[in-house]
Amino acid sequence: MRDPTSFDEFYRVTSPRMLRYAIALTGDRVEAEDAVQEAYTRAWRQWRRLATHPAPEAWTRLVVSRLATDRWRRLDGLRAALARRGPAPVAVPGPSEDSVLLVRALRDLPANHRQALALFYLYDLAVEEIADELAVTANTVKSWLFRGRTRLASVLGDLAPEPQLEVTDV
């Protein structure tokens, strides 16, 4: 997005993509919404300076990425504590099977592979743009994308349910 005229316009145009990106990074919609809300709150507080930034959406994505990483670290500690206490009862309907498989597969990826895949597929950024944003070489991004796709294909292939064959009378 170039030259946003107002924070409201910036938010309206960029927030749906930002949320999809955060969901891909965190694997959890609630955590993603929290990270996106916090990132836009920070952007709003600094809007006068950020409005003149050459890439305010990239700045906001960076904030979301850092918040997601921090949340993953905190959640890992919380998961360990909860594992010691035992599972809590949950009465919420579950997500679709495809969502569960994809989130599980994404969680198995290293954070840099997950981030590169999200920027490439959810933001449609070119390899060079991803490299600039992540401060790495284009070859590194290509490697992360290749390895991420390969790992996803492997994990999703292993996790996908076996197709049910119908047996008919002949």
C-alpha cells in the first residue's frame, strides 16, 4: 500500500491481510487477533511518523511477527505448566479437519520457514521483497520456501486421513 492518507484507511485496507498473516504465524485465531490488535495500536500511536514511512504495512507486519514470536515463547512456557497440571475441559466446537491438519503442519515448521511461506502465499510478496523485509538474501528465502513446502507436503501427506473407499455389490 502506498501513501495511506489516514490511519483509518490504512487499517481498513491492510488489516484483513495482516490477520491472515498472523494466523499463519501463530496457528491460533485468537492469538493472531491479539497480535494484530496490538500492532495496529502501536501503529496508531505513531501514525504521524509511520504515515511517512516508505512501507507502513511492512513495519506493521514486522511488529506482528515479533509479537507472534513472543507469544509462541510465552505459550510454550504455559503449555509446559498446563501439561504438569493436566488438561482443562473444553466445550468449544472444533475447527475443520483441514484447518487442524494445516495448523499442525505449520507448527512443525521453523519460524523462518513459516514466516516466508506466509509472506509468499498470503501477501503475494516476491522472493526479493521477502528477502528485503526479513533482511536475508533471496537465496535464503528460496531455501526456506523450498524446505517449508517440502516439509508441509511430507507432514500433510502423513497426517491426511486415508480415503474411504466404497465397496459396491457387483
